[in-house]
Amino acid sequence: MKIQTQYTYEKSWADTQEADLLRIIEEEVGDADPKGTLSYIKEAIKGGKTITVGSCRFRFKPEEEQCS
């Protein structure tokens, strides 16, 4: 599963590795469980939703972009 992130002040989406996703989540939610939050995000974005955690948005990489 490829996940893209975008901070609220950015205009473009970036492909993000899982280690970086965990770091971003930890920065945004503090003491909350980053792995549990990432699991929730993965489930929620499967249906095409965009999830916002703090000031960062997460989405499933669109199919047409995965082919490149």
C-alpha cells in the first residue's frame, strides 16, 4: 500500500515510507500510539478517504499514479 502525505500548508502530495509515516504521526499526536494510529489511517484510506491527523493529511496513492 502506497501512502501519500501533505501538510496543510503544502500544495503537492509526497510518497511517504512507513518509517516516515510513524515519525510524522508521532510528531502530530504526541503520546498516542503511532502504530495504532497508522493502522487506523490505513483502514480508513482504503475507501478513498483522506484522513487528517494534526496538520498532516494522509491518502492512498491514486491508481493512475502508481503505474509510473
